[in-house]
Amino acid sequence: MKGIQPPHVDDSDKPLRREMAMAYRRAREAGEGDLMAREAAMAVYRRARPGEPQLAASEWVAEMIASAVLVDPAWFWKNLK
């Protein structure tokens, strides 16, 4: 049985993934919960891709956050409660 597979991230999307992960982490380090941290990541995404429908944008942000966690979980969760 296969485990959960990380989402595929094109090389061209990796800088955006990093920027969104950093926005998420900054919000969490500031004491915000998951919802507000995801909103911070969504704001980054919206600036990069303003025409994307809300549902598609939400799905993409969730996938990119999950991908960032899978790439380096120790870094992603460092100093976060």
C-alpha cells in the first residue's frame, strides 16, 4: 500500500510555494492559528494569481502548504506550537 504522495510542484511554482510557506510560518510564529495562517498564504497566492476562482485557489494553497511540510517538516514546524 502506498502512503500519501506529495503534490507535484513545477519548478516554476516553487518560489511561490516558498513565499506562501513563509507567510504561513510568519503568521503561526506571531501566534495565529491555522486559519489565519492559511489566509496569509492565500493573500500571497492572490497577489501572484489574482484571477483564480476561490475554490481552486484554496485547493492550490492547501496543496502547496502540504508540499512545503513534506519537503522539510523540521524547518516548517521549527519554533511553532
